[in-house]
Amino acid sequence: MIETERKKVHASLVDQTAAKAGVDLQEAAIRGHLRYEEIADMVLRCMDCASPGQCARSLAHASDTTSSLPDYCRNGAMFERLRKVSQ
């Protein structure tokens, strides 16, 4: 059960970070820019992050979608790619 809760926390962090990056993951998947399996992979990469608390605090204080993502974001390159194809 603890692992399920941990996955939910990181899935939420991925979703919030996507929103901060100006990316709609579901829309990207519908348009063929992202496979649903890749979303699961993004959650797993997030779970390997050493700074989820710092990430959550940063997201809580983010005021817009123009803020840059932290350098330590393990999904940063994916979010940048998705941001470019969704424009």
C-alpha cells in the first residue's frame, strides 16, 4: 500500500510539473506526441528523484507556467520536447 501511495504522490508531481511547463499530458498522448507508457515511465523517473519535497515546495509556490523547471528534474528534457511540439 505504501508503494501505491508513493506512486500517486509522484504521479501528481509529474502532472503538476507538466502544467507548470505548459504541457497537457493527456492532450499530448491524444495527439500522438506521447505514448501512455511514456507517462508511466515519467512517474517512475520521478520516483527515482532525490528531491521530491523540494519539487513539491517549488510547485506550490509557482505562480505561472513560464517558470523554468529545476535542473534536477529527471523529466525536464521530456517536458521541453512536449512543450515544443504542443506550440
